[in-house]
Amino acid sequence: MPGKRLADDIADRIRRLEAARGKTIILRPVRSALPCFRGRLTERRSCFVLEFRDDNPGFFWHHDIIRELLTCLEEERGKSVVLYDGDVQYVELPLHRIRKGHHPTDRS
């Protein structure tokens, strides 16, 4: 992360997960209009993107959010995980888009 030093435990976990999963982990600070938004983990073809709320750059409150997102990645909770204050939502994204007329419930 440019200009910021990650805690050693976070940096070690990132290196270990990148080696185990074979994908780069990208950390991205974001600002959100939703006051309850904390962070998001998204798996892409060649990387994992960890977005975390960082309203006050220079403070280290986001380290807890990064740790929680790394735990979600370690536990393989889904292709996309969104964290909100007081609640955690796990959203499993389909691997491919269902084309019109090819829905699994179609019997024709």
C-alpha cells in the first residue's frame, strides 16, 4: 500500500495466501456513500481485490477490516463477500452468466 506500512501479520498472511491461491491480492482503499459499508472481497480471474473503507487516510483502523477480509478468503466463503457494520453478507457469484432460454429450470 503506497505510503502506508501494513502490520507484519497482515503482510505475512497476504504472502501466504498469494502462494497458496496462485493469485495476487490487491488492496484498495475506498470511500463509500453508505455509512455502514466496511469492505469487500472480490475474486477475479487473475487476482483477489480487497476493498476497505478508508475515510481517514493515515489512521490504521482499516487493518481490522483487512484482517477480516483475509479470514473470509482463507475460509473460502465465496467469490464475493461484502462487510457491513453489524452484519456480514456473503454473496456467491455464478461462474458464468445464464443465457436467455438456458435457465436450469427451463424444461423445454
